[in-house]
Amino acid sequence: MLPGLVHQPHEQNDEGNAMTDRKYYLLAEFDVKPESLEETKAIFSKLLPKVLEEEGCEEMYTTSILDEPNKLVFFEVFSSREAHDWHMEQPYTRQLATDLDGKLAAPPKITELSRF
């Protein structure tokens, strides 16, 4: 096994098939204008503790691409799609669109992921 790689077997049902993982995984990528990078990081840093307190938010990692510091990438794990939908309806999440207005070089890219 590769160093740092942890094996997590899928749960099995009575028939021995892998059960459906109801968790909702996604990557959210933000291409931030260079002059707005520090302000944008501060906006996300203020929002993150609120999101992590949500019952359905299991993990959220804020990162940037190594050689492209203006490209912020969030890896998010919610207990279900419904938990993510609830998250998106919260006033502080909805405020994000206003707070980021004029700070992004391109629209955010959201990629839904599946576990294998």
C-alpha cells in the first residue's frame, strides 16, 4: 500500500454488493483576480467556520493550486445532497455571490465527484 493511503472498505449489504454512498462530494474552483486574492481569501475564511458548524457538512478543505495561487479549490463533503442544498440556501452562503462580485476572473467551476 502507498504511504499515507488509507483503505476504507465499502459497507456491504446482505447480498454482498457495495451499498450506495449517500455522501455528496464536490470540488469548487474559483479563479480570483490577482488584486482581489487577499480580500477573497478573507471572505472565505470568515465563512468557513459557519459552514463547518452545519450538521450536514462533514469536511471542507480550502486550498490553492501550487503554482497558481489565484486558483482557489475547495474540496467539500456533505452527508447528502439534501445537506448541500440546505447549505446553499443559508443567508451567509447566499451572501457569497454579492461578496465575490467583481473579484473573480471567471465563473466558479463546480465538479460533482463520486467515491470509488
